[in-house]
Amino acid sequence: MDLATGQQVSVIFLDTEGFAANNISENYDAKIFAVSTLISSHLIYNSVKIVDQSDIDYLELLARRTQLFALRSQMSRVKWTDDFIHDLLSFPPLIWVVQDFVQTAVEKETPKEWLHRLMDTHSRENENYEISLLDIFKSVDCHTLFLPAIKKRLLTDLSRAQEEDLTEEYKEERNSLLEKLKKELIPKEKNHKPISGTELAALFEVLVTAANDGSLAEVPSRWTTFVERIKQTATEDCHKFYMTEMMVLNEKYSSGPVNMQELEEWHNQVFQNSLKLLEQLLKGLEETAEEAKHKLTENIQQFYVRTKDINEKKIRLRCSELLNKMELIAEDSLRALSLPVPSSTLHHQIAEIIHDAQEGFRKELGDLVVPEVREKYLAYLRKTIHNLGESFHLQNSKALESMFLDGINLAIDKFKVLTKDSGNQPLKPFLLKNVLEKGFTTAVKVFESQCSQYSEESLYQPHKALLENRLMEQWKELEKKNEDLVQSLIKTVVQELLHQFHDNTDINHIPLPSNETDLNSRLQMEMLRVERRYKEQTEDFSSYKGYIIGIADLQRGLHSICGQRRKENVEAFTEVVKQPLETSKQIIMLSADKYTTEFSVKQYMRSVCLLNLNEGKPRHWSQNLKHSIVDHFLISDKELQNIIKSKQGWYSSIIGFFQWLLWLFNLS
């Protein structure tokens, strides 16, 4: 009964021949193992007394061949594609039964744990090799059976033994094995269903046919395996001998680089010794020795190629380290220099540093590389330090430039001290020139004294020229400042004189209204007096542009004040004729509607006002005076201005233009 499903199942026990029988090849054993393993749902593997290393090796070898056989069986049978399921060729659980087991196990260690520990600690001389039976079978268990009987005649032929003749330990362990099998037996399945008897027979036929057709890989004989292991061991030992001897050379140089010629000579000697050792180890196995020699040569050559490559890298690294070391020493030597120094001195010191670095490189490198290669490194070192020296030349140039600029700034500061003004008063032109020339000459001497040690440098003359340019800029700036002071002085003089002129021509000094001739005469006299005073106060600065500008500003101011005085005189006369003008306004207000344009109404207003001014005292005034009085009256009266504005417009402008033309040519 299937304990998992409760269904009744049939169990077929398949017993096979044991391994290593007389007159039976190991390849035959492999076929029996492959067919029985793949057709079974549970595999029982028997051994006697103990499980040793060779048993594990051989079982794994057979299992691996069986894996390959299962795959080949599927791939070679196209006719099975529709009906041959991979599940049928999967590996079953394995129980390794050890008969006549009398060995004492570790306390509380089960047979299964004992077997797994044995496989875990097992190796095949190769430390990287691991037993993989646990990866091949679904599970690997172990069961031990004690001696079935103690009498010799029964042990010789167990078929004579009755149940009561068997030892208690044997019966107990046998019954335990049977109980375990009953619990763990699972039907072999196809498409998740138990396989039928017909299907099992078909599978059996397929496997037997495939095994006979040669789908199972050949299994080497025990002698072949032994010889192969001897060859492998001898090859590995000789290879280790070679590597050990090569390590002697490596230790001699403290794992550092070795001269390539010395490395090759050492390799050739050790290689020949390794071949001789191999011949001694495989003496009498000529064919195997030849194969081993070929393999050893291949392995050693591969190792030597890698060793040469690594050594070449070590040599390059050593050379690179020495280059870096010499470059750092050279850089430290350069940095120890106190810049700035004369360019010729720096050039000589760089040449000495390059020479010392090359000599140091030669001494420390020794004969590690051939002379041709060493010269290439020396050339590279020379070029590198030369480039480094160029950067220090650049730094020295910057330091020289900074020193020259400091000299320029010091000289300019001296110039500023010598040309510093004492106040806000301008200097007379000849005094200013003397101060600037003395400051310029002294400043140039300060620069020359500060930088005399570097007068041969290419930067000296350009910086001296730069100083002179900057001094000239300062010179012009001071001239501009003095000119600004002159303009400020002249502006102050002009304002003061205009203020005096304004006070000397006010109503307190010239009573209004005044006769136009008298007024103009008084104004002209005061203007001449003001202009004379201007020249007296500013004649030392007559060469400055501000002097001419001051004259123009003074004249504009004088004319403006004169105009104001004439306007005030007109206003005074207007007050005198206020009554006639008011009469004229009344007349204008009554008749202004008759005129449609601005031009005509203005002409009418002027004529009415002039007509009224010709009566009485104003009759004897000049015509220009009367016209000025009328214009002032018309502009200042708001009501009359409103009338004029009411006549404005584009139509009025056009008509007024033609009226003006007619008036101009006396046609109206």
C-alpha cells in the first residue's frame, strides 16, 4: 500500500549482478548500473565491511556516466519524442547498505550522518574537488547491517540459515531497513501518474537497447585509472618542484623584479631538472611518460609565460617607481629655490638637478634592464624634469613679474607722495609742471633701484615702460584734477560776479521805469566792470578750456540779468499806462467775436492798445517800447489769453496763415 495515497501498489524488486565479477568488464558493470538506476524508483547500493575512497570514487564515476547516458538516450531517439518523458530518466533516492558492518561509529552519529561526513571529508588529491553524489541523486541515505550469523558454515552459505539462526542485531537492522523502504517507496511516475506495467516494460526495453547501442560512455579500467593517477600525480609533483625552485629565485629578490636574462636562464635550468625528475618517476611507462612530459611542458610554459609577464610588469613598475622617486626629489630640489632668481641662474640649477636625477636612476636601477631600455627611461626622466623645470621657469617669470609690479607700485606711491596737493586750490600751470616732472623722475629712479639686479631680464624693459605709462596716466589725472579745480574756481568766480552784477543793477541802484537808453548804458557799464574783474581773478588760468567756458557762462548770465532788468522796466512802464490798457481791454472784449482766427484777433488787440497808448504821455515813447508794453499786457492778462485760445484750431491756423501772408505783403 502506498502510505502517501492509501492505494494498493505493486512493488517489483530487481536484483542485479555485483561489480567486479570474474570475466566481466567494467563497462558491462556500468551498463547494469545505468539501466537499474534509471528504471528504479528507489536504488539500493550494497557494499561489504566499509565504505572507502575507491567505492565513493567509482560510484560517482558510474553516476556521472549514467547522467550522460540518460541525456544521450533522449536525444538519440526521435521516435520517443511524443511518449518518452524526462521524469522516467531522473535519478531515484539512494540507500547505501553496508553489509557485515562492525565498525564503531561516533557517539550519537547515525549511519546517514556517518556517510555524509565521509563524503564531506573525502578528496581526490585535488583540494578543489568536491563529491557531488548529493547533487546527482534525489537523496543519499545509509543503512548498516551487522553480521547475519556467527557460524562459519552459515556465513559460507546463508541459504541454509533459518530465521532463528540469524543474529538479533542483523534481524533488527534488516527489519528497520524494510520498514524504511516501505515508508519511502514512491511509484515511478509519468505525467504525475504512477507508471503502468506496460510502460515500465517499454522503458526497460528502451534503456537496454540504448545501452547496447553504445549510448553509455566507456568506463576506464582500474589499471587505466591507476596509471592515469600516477601520471597526474607525477606531473603535479614535477610542476610543484618547478614552482618551488622558481620561488627560490623570487625570494632571492624579495618578490621584486628580476633581470629577464637571469629569469630565463633560471627557468631553463629548473625546467630541465623537472623533466629529468618526471622521467625517473615514470620510468618503465614510456608512453605515459611522453604524455606526461607533453602535459608538464605545456603547464610549465603557461606558468612561465605568466611569470615573465608578471616580471615584466614588476620591472615596469620598478622603473615607474624610480622615475616617480627621482621626479619627486627633483621637484623638492626645485621647490627649495627661493623665487625669483635670474633666469640664467635657474637654467643652470635645473641642468644640475636633471644630471643628479639621471645618475640616481642609473645607480638604483642597476642591470635590471638592458642599456637600450635604460636609456629610454633616462630620456623620459630628462624630458619630465625638463618639463617640470619649464613650469618653474613659468613660476619664476610670474615671481619676476610680481616683483616688477611691486617695484611699479612702490614707484607710483612715491610719485603720489611727491605730487600730493595741499588743498582744493588749483596750481598755476608752471608750478604744476615742475611738481609732475620731479615726481616722474624720482619714481623711475625708485623702480630702477628696486629691480636693478634683474635689469637683464626680458620683462624688465616692458615693465619699466608700463611704469612710465602709468605715471603718465597719473600725470594726466592730476592735470585733469587741476583743470577741474580751475573750472570749479572759475565757476565760483562767475557766480560771485553775477551775484554782484544782479545786486548792482536792481531797483535800488537803477530806478524803474527808466529811459531805455539810460538803462542800457548803465547795464553796459556794469557788464564791462564785471568782465574786467573776471580777467583779473582768472588770468593765471587763461590757458585752460574752463577759462573760455567761464567767459561764455558769465556773458550768458549777464545777458540773462540784463533781459530780466529790461522786462522789469517794461513792467514798470506798464503800470504807468495801466488805465489806457484797461480801456483797451474793455473795447477788445466788446468786439473780439468779430474775429475768427488767432492771427486776426491778436492784430486787432495790438492795434486797439497802441491806439490808446498814443494818447497822453506815452505818445512820446519809442515805438519799440510801446510794442513791448502791449505784448507784455496781452500775455499777462488771463481773460485776453482765453479769447486768443478760443480762436485756435486747424481751420483757424490755415486761415490765419493766409491772413499773415496778406499782412506781410501789405495786402490787407
